[in-house]
Amino acid sequence: LLLDLDHFKSINDVYGHAAGDAVLVRLCQVLRQHTRASDRIFRYGGEEFAVIASGAEPEAAGRLAENLRAAVASAALLEQRPVTVSIGVALMDKSSSPAEWLAQADKMLYLAKQEGRNTVRVAQHGEPV
């Protein structure tokens, strides 16, 4: 899964970088609370995170992504306004390289953002990158 905080730049611009940093810390707490102990969470960029859910079938990964999206949307990450995430989901199997998986997940994340943010987009098996 690739997650990106929606409109994060405006949080930093309006509330300051200290508030943005606090949002990132709270986001990580929410991610840890709603993932399995075996899942791995990585900060991938400024406000972008990757969750590696080893062994999760595509349907389970989609459910995980939707649960994370809903948990973030309902969490009090910033008192002054709601904070949401967009999530792209792609399966990495033996036929794909990590770079191909990342490109596919990034494409799904981009589509989720295009579809209005605060949404999940799951790659269909065999969908071209």
C-alpha cells in the first residue's frame, strides 16, 4: 500500500511545520494500531508512507487499505480540521520486481487522488503499469 496525506502542504502552510510534524506522528500511531504486527510501515517521502502487508491476498490488502483510510479519516490528527489519506494498492508477486510493484502502487495512488482523495484504488491483477 502507498498512502499519501491529502492536502498536507496546506496543513504546514496554515498551521505550521510543528503541527504538520504532529500530524505525521499521530498518523503513524493510527497506522500501527490498524495493521498486523507482521506488517511493515515505512515513511516513503515527506507525507507518503508504504505499508508492506506480506502474505495478504489482493482482497485482504484492499480491506486493509479501506480500514486504514477510514481510521485516519475518523482520527483526530489535527484539532482544527479533518485529515484524510489517499491509498494505492498493488500486489507484489514473484512475477514482479519491487520497482514494478512500486510503480503500480504509485499509479493507483495517483488515481485515488484524481478520484477526489480520501479514497482507495486497488490495482487489478495483471493491470499494466
